[in-house]
Amino acid sequence: MKLDAKIYVAGHRGMVGSAIVRALQAKGYQNIVTRSSSELDLVDQAAVVRFFESERPEYVFLAAAKVGGIQANNVYRADFIYRNLMIESNIIHQSYATGVKKLLFLGSSCIYPKLAPQPLVEDSLLTGILEPTNEPYAIAKIAGIKMCEAYRDQYGCNFISAMPTNLYGPNDNYDLNNSHVLPAMIRKFHEAKISNASAVHLWGDGSPLREFLHVDDLAEACLHLMLNYNEKMFVNVGTGTDLSIKELAELVQSTVGYTGSIEWDSSKPNGTPRKLMNVDRIHQSGWKHKIDLKEGVASVYELFKATNTIAE
């Protein structure tokens, strides 16, 4: 991928897409094509056709998606499967139709069966039932992987897929109704600290185990894969280590400096009991994460305070 190559980053305003753009620019890539959702509706097939025929990108990072936490995935089930299927179908097909040299599709660790053996290895895909709360989203992402494989099989396209673990970082979503667990915790503990609340209420019982990767590490992994990986099998991207949601809550509580108590609502769903990635494949390709979780949470909290409207 030459420094003057034309690169389309789909979803550049999201947490992942914006991190990929920053990583590309840091490496000297300047011919980066982006479109906001108001400029290009990726669900609109005709609009995507016009875009690809006009711009003719050489490389595509497919980071655009409708995303959210347990509640959003469970409530907006039709939206999650429809929008994600349409976005990936339109982009993957037009990448083939216009001769894109290479495409990287980004999925999610939720593609794996709910009770798959841990750590999750790539070969576990489609070996069991999915977690019910996010099944529509997971099925859409599995379809994206299989599309990349099918276009490789039938047309010889160099389309690869990467499955990141739980992400956090700049441009994360802190909406309490639609965010993921880590940004939701940061906001909850921050607001409790500001209001001197006696307790922070969290979903579940704190027992599920989760792995967290800073989005800047993911962006470096995406660039590494685009430059070095050309295999059909998708690749897990994570740290290879996890901690309980309870431990995560205590880390965020300590980082924020909140001195009240934590109360768990066990009537709410926990989600998948454990999601830890086996990262042997990407380690063997020469990439490993650099940002420690404690360091990463501290940096994200400082950024949250600097950009949040809630006064200290």
C-alpha cells in the first residue's frame, strides 16, 4: 500500500474509523477518502454504487456499522441486522465491482457462540448458538465475514476480516442508553462523583469476564493486517487478557476518584459469561497491543472530562 494510494475509510467519524484515519495519517498516508453519513448513506445501494464508481478507491477499511451495548442490541434488533447487512453488502460488493485491491472488514467478538470454549479461537465460529441479546448484530457480522470469504473464493478478491474485542478510546459513545460497558461506567461514576451520589447502580452481578482493547491499538492492528495479512481466515484482535466487570468497575471507580458504593442489579442481564480472544494468529503475524488497560482508562477519562459538558 503506497503512501499515495487512495484509501476509503468507511465510518471515519466513529471511534474505530477515526482511529484508523489517525493511524494512516501518522504513517504518512494522505490520500484518504471519507464521507459522513449525511453525505453518503451506506444503506442506500444506488448511492454507494455512485460513490465507488466516482472515487475508485484502491483500499477500503470497512469500519462503518450500527453499534451499541446490551440494551440497544436487544431493543433495536431489526435496526441492527438490517442496517449492518446493508452497509457491508453494499461496500463489499462495490469493492469487488470497481476493482478495489484490498478490503478489511471489521466485525466483533460477539460473532462467537455464547458458550464457546475460552479463549475464543477463530475456528469456533458457527459451532453453537449465539448470545440472544445481540444475535441480530452478530449474524450481520458473521454475514460480512462470509461475504469476504465468498468474494475471495469466487472472484479472487483480497478481502480480509478482523474481529476486535471490546473497544474503548477517543470518540467513544457515552450515551447511557446505547453505550458499551466501559464508557457507560466512566460516565456513571463521573456523574456520581459530581453529584455526591451515595451509590452507583450497575447491571448484572459483576461476574462476566471481559477483555478491553484501546482503539488506537486496534487501528495499528488494522494497518498491520492491511500491509501484511492476506489469508481467508479472519483474525481476532485483542489483548489476550481479561478481567471481571466487577474488577473493571473498581478500576473505573478508582480512576474517577468516586468514594461511594457500587450496587449491582442482578435482575438485569449479564450478557455472555466470558469473552476472551485467543490472539495467537495476530501475534504470529507480528502485531501485539501496546496500551495497558489502567493507562488507557486514565487517558480516556481525562479526555472525557475535557470534552464533556458536565461541570466539575
